[in-house]
Amino acid sequence: MWADGFRRVELLHTDLDASDYFVPNGAFRNGSYELHSLVSDSRLKGDASPYLAAASERPPSETEGKGELDIQGRVFTNLPATTASYVRRPNLESEVRAALMNDRHPIVTLVGRGGIGKTSVALTVLREIAKTDRYDVIVWFSARDIDLMMSGAKQVQPRVLTDKDIAEEYRALIGGPIEGPAGKISPTASMAEHLRKSPLGSTLFVFDNFETVRSPVDLFQWIDTNIRLPNKAVITSRFREFKADYPIEVFGMEREEAEALVAQTALALGIETLVGRKERDLIIEDSNGHPYVIKIVLGEIANAGAFSKPSNLIARKEDILDALFERTYANLSPIAARIFLTLSGWRSLVPQLAVEAVLLRHGSGDGDPETGIDQLVRMSLIERTTAGDDADFLEVPLAAALFCRRKLEVSPLRAVIESDIRFLQDIGATAASGLKDGVRPRVEAFFRKAARRMNAGASMEELRPLLEFLAQRFPPGCFCRN
């Protein structure tokens, strides 16, 4: 609804043209409920997961900072304990360590999907940095509201959610006067001063699960406005809608790291005999090296006492998929959400050029497709690969695709998106081995299929916008043999 700006109205749903409206109509079960249109008498299935959280007080997170500063190595810090099952990630750790040890980049952000290992990597590197003379104090603030455990996702109580919460937590840790000559000293003003120049010496401020705070962009601006070297801030977040930081992308584990995690977890669960080389390779491939997904798959194999196809095991863990992707999905722009739904409907390497063309054939008013694609890449929901001819190809990791397919089932855009998927399928699937050939074979294949469609009686007016866009963006593609 529009009221001094667009505002979301909870539980009221509409379609792309705002021609039909749906309201809750009961039938609450298995994490869903019925939506009914009093206009058309149509029905949809709504996602009830945002309304399933327990109303009682939640326990603290496993990664919540300690309640007081203690000496670790050469610094005062409240860092939480690291997990014993952590598998080292040398290249990523080296990149993070270099960014935090230098005298540049006042704000460093670790960005990646939920459960990808941002917090674990940060804690491992910070404990090593604590043994050096770079910082005198390392202060840890946790906004985490979900702990991802082997038994599933568990709701926990965030320690801080606003700049005021952070400032009060900081004052409780370091102490300091509450009143001055001019009256009470604001915790926020006091911490802002310490971000600029701390009386305790060089300080590293760590903000974990930044996407959970009440207003990430405003909080980031407050930090960015006040932070001064040699002090630095490090942020872990599933997405970043801000700039002026030094971002480090956290992707899935490298092959050797994923193999080590599979071996270590299988040994701990006592299922080494069920996970041979072939099974291990399938787990790593289907999980895209996502450490938490790997652990969940192995846990399900241990529970069943037999190996099953990882994609089937992941699809059944709806609560895990929601914990990994729901918050990020809710922050997508309309055009980004539509692209995500489209790409998830057909898992293949798809030319970015084709995605832009398919969306522009509708004259989409949701925004610029290229901007939506960039947002999905930035939020780690899709992966972008450059082919031999410098053309970009897009792909959705399996776990993200399985989550998004459930969203597609209840989306008012489902019919339009399924039509878009069929157009992408006309371009044909691209395997990783085919990237060396670039986008040309795919564009040529589409022009040939378009020609056959028109020979069979298809409307030129329907195909014209798509063909014109492809011809403009990739002229060699329209000169192909029938």
C-alpha cells in the first residue's frame, strides 16, 4: 500500500496487476494457511513460517559474547568460544586476516549465505589476531537470532538490535562514568567517541549477524561516520545494502576443505562406511560446498542408517531452508525476487543476457533486471560465472533453488514466471564444460527455435521484443543457419 511511501501490509496478498486480493482463510497446518480472494473466489497457499516462533523467552546464542572483558593473548576481549568441529579454510582466513591487520579499510564486511561459515571464520582469525600487537581491545557484539545446529535451526535471543543496545552493551563491558559536568552521558555518544579514539587503545569492534539489527543501513552509517583508524570494525552479514566498506565474499568451501569436513563429520557420526568417495563427491556437489548443508545431509544419513540422494534430504528440511534463506529473500527488491523465482524454476547455467531479455519482453515495471541480478549476486543467492567470450552466466545453488521453488508454488506471479522459464528452456541448458563456447551457441539455438515457432504459426509480435533485444546485445547471434 502507498502511505507516504510503499508499505507492506502483513497477511494481505495481491497479484502482479493488483487486480485480485487474498486474505487469510484458516486451514493452518504444516507451516501453511489458506488465502482466499473474495473478488474471484480463488485460493492460494500462504507461508506461515514467519508466525511460528515461540512467544516465550528464548535462550542466548552459542556465539553471544561473554559478559565481561578478559585477557586472551595480548588483548582484552569478550570473544565467544570457537567450535571444536571447525575445519580450517586457509585462503579465506588469510584474506580476512590481511584486511584486519592492515592500516587501511576502517570497515571490513564478511558477506555470504546463512550457515556458510562467516562467524566461524571470523572467530578463528580474531583469536589469532589476539596474539599480536595490532589491537589492544576486541569487542564482540552479537545480533544472532537463530543458531544453526546439527539438530536444526533454533530460535535464540539477540543480544543487541539497535545502536542504543550496542552502546549500552559496550558501556557494561568497559565501564566509565555515567554522569559528567553537563549531566548524564549518553551511552551512544560515549561509544561514538570511542569509535573515533578509544582511551583503551587500538580497538576492533565486531558486529556479528548484522542483517538482524533493526535498521542495518542506519546503523552502518553511524559506524561509518564515527570509526577512525587505527580502530576498525568488522561486520558479518548475509547481505549488504551499504557501501564505504571493504567486502569479503564468503562462498562455499574449497574442494579439499569440503572433503575434510565430510570426513570429520562422518567419523564423528560413525557413518564412515556409508560415505565412500562416490557418496562424498555427490554430497559436496549438491551442497555447493556449503558447510552447514553438508553437516545436515550427513546427520540425516546417520539418522536413517543408509545413504540417500542429498538433494532429496535437503528438500525435506524445510525449516533449515527457511533459516538459511527466508530473511535474505524478504529483503529482495521485486525485480530481484522475480529473477530468483525464475532461475530457481530451472536449475542450469543461464546466460544473463537471456534473463534480461525474458524480463524485458513484458516491459517489466519492477525495475532494472541488471540491478536485480547484481542484488542477488551480492546477497549470495545466485552465482555468476564469466564464460570464454566474457559473457556472464547465472546459476542458483541447489539449497537456494529448493527454498525458492516452495515460494514459487504460492507466488501470484507463478503463471508469468513459468512462462518465462519456458523461454529460458528454449535457449537450452549449459553445463560448466560448455562455458568455454560462451553465449553464442545459446543465442543461435534460440533464434532457430523462434524461426520454427513462427513457421508453425506463432505470433511475430510476441517474439519481436525478445529477438530485437538479443540482436542488439549480441549481433552475431542473429546470423545463424536454419
